[in-house]
Amino acid sequence: MTAGSFPETGTGTQEGRTGAPGDGPEAPAGPAGGTGSDSGSRSSGASFDAHGLLDVIGVAAVVVDAAGRIVLWSPQAEGLFGYRADEALGQYVARLIVGEEHRAEAVRLFGEVLGRGTTWAGTFPVRHKDGSTREVEFRNMRLTDDLGDLYALGIAADRSAVARVETELALSDRLVDQSPIGLAVLDTELRYALVNPALERFNGVPAARHLGRRPSEVLPLAAAEPLETAARRVLESGVPLLGLQAMGTTPADPGGGEHAWSVSFYRLEAAGGRVLGVAAWVVDVTERYRADAEADRSRRRLALVADASARVGTTLEVERTADELASMVVPALADVAAVDVLDSVLALRRPGTPEEGPALFRALAVKAGHETEALSAADPPGSVALYGADRLVTRCVHTGRPVLVARVGPDDLPRIARGPEAARQLARAGVHSYLAVPLIARGEVLGALDLKRDRHNPLPFDQDDVLLAVELAARAAVSIDNARWYQSVRNSAVTLQRSLLPGDPPARPGLEAAARYQPAQASSEVGGDWYDVIAVPGEKTALVVGDVMGSGIDAAATMGRLRTATRAFADLDLSPGQVLRHLDRITVGLEQSIATCLFAVHDPRRHRCRISNAGHLPPVRLPADGPAELVGLSTGVPLGVGGGTFRTTRVPFLPGDRLVLYTDGLIETRDAPIDERLALLVALVDATRELSLEESCDQLLRELRRPGAPDDVALLIARSTG
């Protein structure tokens, strides 16, 4: 068989009958329809709907008989070569679409296809109707009809369109296979239809075990259920869902703890709108999640430390400070917290030899974040316990270092609990992690902060927890140390103060008296307030109330001196004003001492009191037959100022009358004007006229004295008996 009229042209490769599918479509050496460069918009769907890959490429079909004449010309061939069917049918294909310079090669290839039945595939230059030359991808093969006649079938497409599709397919394959993002396609039944290698790694399950199964059949149920629910919602609504957070474990990392993924879904639709399924993009954000969690944990730790600075050590009370520390760490750091201090520390004694022997602890505070049996296993606040050297808390205070038992075992509980029964209580409470950190201030170990976690917090203590506990303990230890030294000084001042004050007021002619002294609360130091009832010649009685400015032992000592001097001058039967002048000169000689004082002398025969004031608050007089009132006095300067004038005022004091003398700690507050407080005092005194003097003292203190008051109170009530 010959093809003398076929053009002598062509480049390409020969293959066997099965061809080489990967090399592109085969075509006869002559024209074999397709799309030219001017049909690109058509292949992309600009002028017709593309429903498949062949439509996208624009594949043309041309059939040539044994003589080289065109006998079939598809519509796509018109777009590829530029000739209409009526222009092409019956024409010699080589003359129509092959340039003269390529016809010899085309004749040779055409002869091989028809003569030997070989299949040829490759790229061949063809001549377009407009005169331009274009590269066309061919796949050529021999056809035989029922009469035995031979034909050549050419399948052709524009080389640029084929190359574009090949590139896009290759790129799609690489994007799916090489993407670090997990990709999956779920069909309309939410069964896996495609899984890329990244998702295989994430899930720890081969792709073959995904295909045909739903997520709930592949992944742990807890992680799969919300994913299936979200995918079904997207499938039904068509609304994409982006950035869904999913948490769970994975077979790919069975011991690695919880992982985090960001999952996005969108519905897949064919060109005609047919729903194909749901595509899923999965990004492993475990590292970011853990970093965010750690950053959040660090922020909460810093906030806890900052909060501790404001909430721990608000008072100078050892027990209160310990309670604040225990309350701070529960439940933020531990489920149960206890603060135990060495008994020798509270007694201001040097502790025993370090790292040796047992230790005597005093429990100051214990707190729990929830109801737990571990709370009753701890030493109750105020109790004292002797623990041997094998106890972990003893080792903590002996070494001055934290003791961490991340995972508590049965052998550890006896070294943690105070006794066998307490160990059983801790076991029943599910205590699984233990941490003790020393309370160290100014180089001295004061005690330990004892922390436990039970089943409410499954995480064990770690080194970060140790650092946080050490920081909190160090801050609290300084406050505890300050409080214990302050309490020691305060106790000494209170002892001195009480030793210098008189006992119960003595019985005097025509007079009965009741008195109270209350030191400042633990948050402040003891002051120099005092009262006195002094026998004066002539059956008279001196009533004294004074207040030394300042606090502590110095103020108490100054108060003792002034009280002694006052008793001495009162015995001289001087007028109240003269007594205050002498006291003023004495006080000037006392370094940095100023005091206020109210000095009154009761004369039962004349039924009156003579009163002089040195910068003190006025007394309240409660007549037997009238309302209570402030006594109007000339207010002199405080003692110690020097050069003051002190006037003596005569005040009626009939049988049944009462006189109330007091120091400023009874009425002064930071949030109320002094005039309002004085008016309240007068009203309360009036309301106590039916009470005994002792009851009146208690009632006034109860109504006027506020918790945590920062000043001492001295109160003296006298009643004339006639």
C-alpha cells in the first residue's frame, strides 16, 4: 500500500500497536482534528460546557482513506486546523494541513501506519488555514472496515492545551502527594475516597484502610464524631467550614498525649452542579496548640505570682499569712495545700542541727480546692507534730530544697502522711503527686509548703510547678518571717503595757469605776494608751486617761513613766491644771515624746469634778436625769510641746451621774468624720444608762471598736454614788 499523495513531513516516535499512553495522543501523519490556538476559550468552556477532560483539551478526530483523502472531519478539527468539514472532506490531507518541508516525513509515517499497522504518537507541525504553523499532539492508528479496506485514524489536540492539562494534572498530583497538609475527599456517604500521604501520617492509618470507610470507622470515636457532624452539615448546606478545632489522640503517636488539628471542609461539585462529596483540609497544629497552652500557662503563673504579691502578707499575723498562702495555691497549683512551720522558729529559737533527726512542726494552715478526704488527713491548724527524718517534709526543711514525687506510689504515702490512717485516706482520695518546698527567709528555713494533687487534677507536678511553688513560698516566707518577729516585739510591748496598767479600779468613797484596755490589732503595733484611778487626799479620786503618740515598746515605756509621774503629782493634791503643767515639763525631757492627757479629780463632798485637758478628746457626761453630752473644756496643747496653758474646769457630778473618759482609738476611723463619731459615742452612752458600768464598757467597745483597728483603746467609766 502506498500513499504517494501524502505529504513528506513529520517528527515523532514509533511505538507498537498498544502505543505509549503517556506520550500523548497518536495521529496519522496527515491532519487529525483538534483545537488550534484560537480555540483555547472553547476548551475552557467559554463557548460550550465542558463535562470531561476531552472537552477541556478539545480533542479532534480525522479519518483518512488509503489514498490519503479525508473521509471524516470532526467539529473539533475545524477549531484545530481552521477548515470547515465541507472544505476538508475529500481533500488530500498532506496537501491540506502539512507544509511542503514536512511532507516526506509525513508520507513515511503514514505508510508505516497503514502498511505495518503500527501506532504512532508524537508532536507534528501542521499548517493552519490562516497560514501559520502549529504544534499538534497526534495519536495515529490503522482501522479496517467490514470490507477489509484500510483507513488511518488520527486523534489530535493542540500541543499547548495538552501540555497545560499535563502540567495541571502533574501539579495536582504533586500538590496532593507532597503537601504537608492532610487532604481527603469524602463521598456523599461520607466515606473516604481519597487520602494523601500527609493525612496517613497524621492518622497513623494507611490510605487503604481509609478508603470506603467513614472517619468514625478509622479514627478514635471521640475525635471522629464532631468531624462527621461538621462534614455532613457542609455536604447538606454547601457552606464551607474553616478552621474547626479538633482534639484527640492518634495511633500515629499513641504515647504523645493529646494532639490538635485545624480542619476545614468545603463541598465538591461537578461542572454541572452535581455534588461529588466533601473535601477536607487538615493541618496538624499540635505544636502551636502546645506552645499556646504553655504560653497561657506561663501567663497564668505570672498572674498567680503577681496576685500573690498583693494577697499574701496583707497583715503582720503569722497564721493569717500562712492561710493566705494556702488559699492562693489552691486550686491553681494544687488540690490540697498545707503550711507547716518549725515550732522553734515561732518560738524564736535556733533550730536543731541541720539535716539530722526529727523536726517539730506546727501546722498553720491547710486548704483544699474541693471536698476531699485528703483534707482530713492533714494536721489541723494549731496542732504540733514531731516527724522523723524519713518524712519528706522533714527532708525538705533539713536540706532547704524542694522534694518532688511526681508519681506517688504505695511506698511513698507513709513518708507523706502523718500516720497509717492518714496514708489510707490519701490513697482513697487519689493523691498521685506530691511536692514540698521550703519556706526560706533571710537564709533561715522557717518551714515548708506542702502540696498534693489528687484525681481532680490528673497531671503530675513538673519542674515548672516546682519553680512556681518556690517563688510563691519565698515571697510568703518573708512575710511570715516579718510577722513572727513583729508578733514577738508586739507580745513584748503588750506584756509591758499590761504590766504598767493598773488592775481593776479600786473602790473609792462616793465613786465606782470600770475600765478596759484593748491593744491594737495584730496588723499594727501596740500603742501607749493608759488609764488610771488614783486616791487623792481628802477622799478625792483622780481619773486619768492618756495616749502617748507612737507605738511599740518605746511608747509603752514612755506611758509607764508618765503614769508614774501622774500618780506622784496627784498625791500632792494639786489642781488638774497644775498636774498637767508638771507632766508637760517632764514630757519635754523625754526624747521625741508627745502625749495627750485628760486629768479629772472627783470630790464626793462637793459633788463635782475638776477637769483639765492636754490636747485630748473631751469626756462624755451622762447626768442621772438628762441626756448625755460632751463636756465643754478648754483644750490645751499636748504634753511635750512645752509652754502650754492648762485651764481647770469645774463640772457638776451629782449622784447617779456618769463620766466617760476614752482615747481616740475608740472613735477615730479613716472613713468617718470625727464629729459624726463623737455624736455616735454620745448616743451610745445615753443608750447604756440602764446598764452596769462593766456592761457599758463592753457595749461601747462592741459598737465602736472595728475589727483590725489600728490603735489602742483605753476606756474608763466612773459613776457618782453620792
